Amino acid sequence: MSRLSKSVIVLAMLWALAACSGRESTPTTQRYPATRKVDVVDNYFGTKVADPYRWLENLDSPEVREWAVAAVTVATTRITPQTSSRSWRRSSA
């Protein structure tokens, strides 16, 4: 591989890293909801496995629904302003 090819590859990688740096132009004050932990330990054939987020598996729980709505709200608020101008996000109607 020639020196020029290596330089082009390195520059392309640096450009890609800079484009994906994740820096936001404005800081957000929203935080993901606090996720509580519970003391649940399963015993699988003598091996103890902790499952501190077991409570999130109960999809019928109002607490889980509130947590999920809060998490999705924060995630979409952070993502939508950055991607709303992209053509694939626009509806065809």
C-alpha cells in the first residue's frame, strides 16, 4: 500500500471520527429517569446471577410504563432535532 493511500485512509478515518463525535451544539438539561435496583438473585444450577432490573420486565406495571415513557421522551428529544431535516425522516404525504 502506498504512502498516499495510507494517508487518504487515515484522513478518512479522522473525518469519520470527527463527524461522529456526538458533540451537541446546545447542551441539554434533560436526564434519563432514575432506574432503581432491586435485590433479586436467581440460582441457576449453583451459579448465582443478580438481576437488579427485574422489575422492568413487568410490562403491566404503571411504574414501568412511566419509566419507559420518560426514557423515550428524553431519547427522542435528543435525537429528533438533529435528524428532523434529513429526507428519510420526512413523510411522503
